[in-house]
Amino acid sequence: MYFTDDSLLPENQAPLIITAAPYGPIWMPPDYPEEIPVTWAEQVQKAVDCYNAGAAVLHVHVRDPKTGHISKNFKEYSDQIGRLRAAVPKMILQIGGSISFAPEGDEVAHWQTYDTRHMLAEIDPKPDQVTVAIGSSLYDPTPLMSLEDVQGTHIANPKALWQFANMVADATPEFYVEHLKRLRAHEIQPYFALAHVHQVEIVERLIRNGLYMGPMNGFFSMVGGGVAGVNPFDLMELIRRTPHGSVFTYQTMMRHSWPLASLCITLGQHTRAGIEENFWDARKGGKRLTSVQMIEKNVRMAHELGREIATAKEARRILKIGTWYNTVEETLFNLGLPPNRAEGQKGFLVYDTDGRLPKAASPSSVDPRHLL
């Protein structure tokens, strides 16, 4: 992102997009029985409540009411997306692409196979977005969890903590190149799930090589073990390195969520709230909050700083849901990235100009010879 003198003034910032994450695949219903929705009706009502509280995007994990675990049944995903479409028709529905990583039995926590995750592109009715991990990495959330944070949950068991500590977010080029193709074919926007700045570089390479052409939206998981943590310099470097025309939100674990949210609101970024990341208020020894209460707190924080809250309609416009680009040049231009280097071109890269104000690139206005 590029900051000008007036970038921190709330009247110049885009409305805050709040993503609700109320389904929490890391947790089991007994961990927070009064808050974790289990039946289909409860899961749908939770979406309605989050929308009414101010969330424009719903991060969807589908919980099997028969077992309490996150479902791996794709018919249940399709059926639930259909229910959510009817209940919150304006909300942006975003499916968590890891499907389920919670350990079962003696297994280490792990993400599903590539073939299984590819099936998310075929859900009908389709979601607006599917999160796409780019670049494998250790994904250990336990460094940012204290024993006090997880007291009374199944993760307080040392065995469960160890299982999560060894989790790897598996996303090699074999996965993400194919997955991006399938999402494009079904006109589902990828929501890039990134963990550190070098994964931003991978996405830019995909764009420069024509392997992805469209808006660049996503979120950063700053959970500590093997990925970015809560060092504010890491946060600022991520914000600095994301393309000027991209839209990102940020999430971390437990009570760290609150200082991170306050920084993101201040800096014109976007936030995510819900029990997927956090159970607690900001104070040590504070009370447990519901997902709705966390969203409401994000709304209050934003209003204190003078920043407006995005409606679902505004979020669709900001995230450019339904928009695609057809050339590398068009994608780079709309993201505010410099063009690819032409053969023999020296120096830093800028767009050619005839002195007139530029117009946004479109498929009809891009010379295909620029792609050679």
C-alpha cells in the first residue's frame, strides 16, 4: 500500500469490511457450548446475527450436526450455502479452503488433500469466494495461545496442543496453480490466504506470468509458529508490500486480535472477528465474548476513529466480486503494480504516457503485443 499525507484521515479511507468467522473449526462444541452453533438452524442463525451486527463477509465452515466436527461432505456444503443464500442474500459468502484441519484421534492436525480441496470449486450454489493458501509453511498457532486462553477446552490437553503445533499448511504450486484455474472456470473469486510477505511475492509472480488474472484480495494469518506473528513491524511490512489496488484483512490468535484490529482500522485495512480466532475480551482474565460481540466491538472501535462500516453492497464493490481481468497488463494496471519489463528495457518500470490522464485498462484497450 502507498500512503499519502491524507491516507490516515477516516474520510479518505474505504469503509471497514468486517469478516465474521463464527464457526471456529479449531474448537469442538463442548469448548464453548453456548456459542458454537451445531444444528443447521443454529449455523444459519449465527450468520444472520453476524450480518445484523455489522459483518459484510461470512467466513464459512460447515459443521456436521451429527458429530459436531467440521464436515467433509460436499453435499452438506452445497446445502448449507443454499440455506445461507436464502437467509443472508446480501452477505459475501467465503468458504474456508482448508475444509477441516482439526485432528481426529491420534492424527496430527492437517489440511485435506489437494483433490478434496479442488472440489470446493464445484459447490452449487457457489460461494462468492474460496480461500486459497499459497506456499506451504508450518502453521503452528500455539505460540500465541496461553494455557489460560484454552483453559476448559479440548486444546488444553497437552496432546491436542502438540497435534496443532505440528500442523503444516500444505499448498505447493501443484495445488494452487490448478485450484486457481478451477475457481476461474466456475467464476469464484480466490481469497488469498497468506502467512508472510514471501507468499505475497508468489502471488505477484502468478499474476506476472498470467496464471491468475483478477482482483487480488485476501487475508494474512499472523499466528506465530512458522508464519508472521504479532510483531508490528511484520504487520507494517505486509501492509507496505501488498499492491496498492489490493484489499486485505488480518487475523491472529486470542487476545492479540484486539491490538491488531485497532491497528488495521487505523491504517485503512480490514478486520476479521469471531471465535475462529478468539474467545476473549482484551483484558487479561476478561470474559468470553461471542462472535457477535466481537463484531460489535470492531464497529465501536471504528466509529471512535471516525471510520465507516462497509455494507455488504459496498464490500462487493470494494472487493470487486464478479470482476475478472483478461490480460496480464490489465491485472497489473488495476492492482497498481508496474508493468512487466519489455525486452531490453532498463531502469525502474513505469507506464508509458502521452501526458494525458490515464484510463483504466480494459480488454479492448490492451495491445496483446505487450504480452510478448
